Amino acid sequence: MLIREIIEQCQNMNPCAVDIRYNEPMHGHTTFKTGGPADCWVRPEGEGFPYFSASLIQRARAAGIPVFILGGGANIVVGGRGIRGIVLDTGGWKGKTVTEDGLIFCSGTGIDEAAQAAAAAGLSGIEFLAGMPGSIGGALWMNARAYGSEIADVLAWTEVIDFGADSGEPVTRRITTGDGFAYKTSPFQRMDCLILSAGFRLKAGDRNKINLEIKKNQQDRQGKGHYRFPCAGSAFKNNRDFGKPTGQIIDELGLRGLTLGGAQVAPFHGNIIINTGSATSADIRALADEVSARVKTASGFILEPEILFVGEW
């Protein structure tokens, strides 16, 4: 009842179209297609998104109710018991603005959608994102990387609502890209914030060449099997100290096809764990743990999961 009251208060103060669902199964909101129910799933849409979301997070926390911020659900596994409190889905906060030196995207904009929008505007620089699942906000949080490029390479600034300000009140501020970015790491991982939008430094280019690069990347992902089964792409981060890609390490141990329940190390790629159709979140986590244990025993390498395991288990 308290969650309902908080949402009603936020709607009265910040009129906004909001999709609200209680006891919402999370398997419909992640690329792995697993996960138990969220107590309350909320997706605000339109221009009222920032104000409604800031109010919701602040009021819920004051009442001791946790808020989980969801992007595209492309890099997470939600526990079988679901997520307590409120899941704030950013998928209703989409859009782009063309600037003199690039593009601004709202955080809920799909990654592949953003790459296509840049191509349509004749702007080059984010072709490496083509074919990725997930949202711009998630890509910023993870400092998404592919084909030798990463978000930080083309990011000019990010606008966030900062809940960790000294005043104790949420503050909207713009963060200029600088320190804090590294391999699959961003400063947002150490902040208490909601990512709203980001400006990207892009260069004018030939639309045909940009579209060819996008198509090549999409076909490469398809060829690697990213879309054959529900999955989250790479299961583990690559570590240059290992001297070889993580997928190769797993392959050399003969772990392709290793299965636990409905989860399987993809027969076509060592660093992808797939849901063969009946996997539970527990199956996926157990398989990731098993692969990590076998790699450590055989080589001493400690694999770092790229997948985030969230919620209650």
C-alpha cells in the first residue's frame, strides 16, 4: 500500500504518463528471459520522466523502499525470487537531439537505435554500438565496448540526477567526460545517480560508409550467435593479463556445450552463456560459477563476470 501511495503522490506533483505493474515478472524485461517478480515495476514516459523519477526515488528511499534502476535488461540476471521494492524502468525516456558537434540521446534510447539515428544524420563515431542490445544509459554505466572502441572515446558529457549531493537533495548536473572511465568501468558505478542523457562527439561522414560499417557489425554479432538464444552476450570480462580472450581460455578447457539445467555454455562461443529454453536464473548463475571454478583450477585465472546478478536469490 505504501508503494501505491508514493506513486500517487509523485503523479499528483509531477504529472506524467506512467505504466505501473505490481508483482511483475522480470523475465519479460531481460534478455536472458528469466527472473522472479518485482514488487512494483514502473515505467514513466515523456517529458515528465526526470521530475517523476527523482521524486519517486527520493520518496521511496525516505520510506525505506529500495529502487532498482533498469535499463534495457541486457546485462543482468534477476534472481528467482525477484526484486523487492520498485523497479524504475527507463525505457520510456527516449529521444535524440542533433547538435553542432554530434548527438544527444536520452538514457532510455536503445543502443542499436542510437547507432541507426547517427547514421541517418550522417554522423560517424558510434558504429561499434550497432547490434548491441540494451539502452544508452546501460551502455554509459558499463562503458560499453566493442571492436576496439568504447563509449568513453566519443562521450562529451553526461547529465545525471545526483542523489549523493552534499545538500541531501537530488541535484541535476552535467558531468564532463574525464577520469573514472576504464575497461567496462565508469564513474557512474561509484555514484548514487540516475543517468538522464548524454552528448556524443561525432564526425560528419559518408552515410553509405557508415551504414556499411553498421551492417558489418550487426552481421558479425549475428554470426557469433548473439541472437540465437536468450543471453547477455559476453558472460565474463576479458583480462589482458591473461594473454588471450576469455572465450579462448574457456574453449581450450573444452567447456563449450557444458550444461547445467537449462543453461549452457554456447556450443558456438565459449564466453556466451545461453538460456536453451528452460533455464532458471539459478541455472545461469550456477553455470557461471562452475565455469569460473574450472578456469581457476586449470589456469589460476580468476574470471570476472560481466553479467550482473541482481535481486533476491
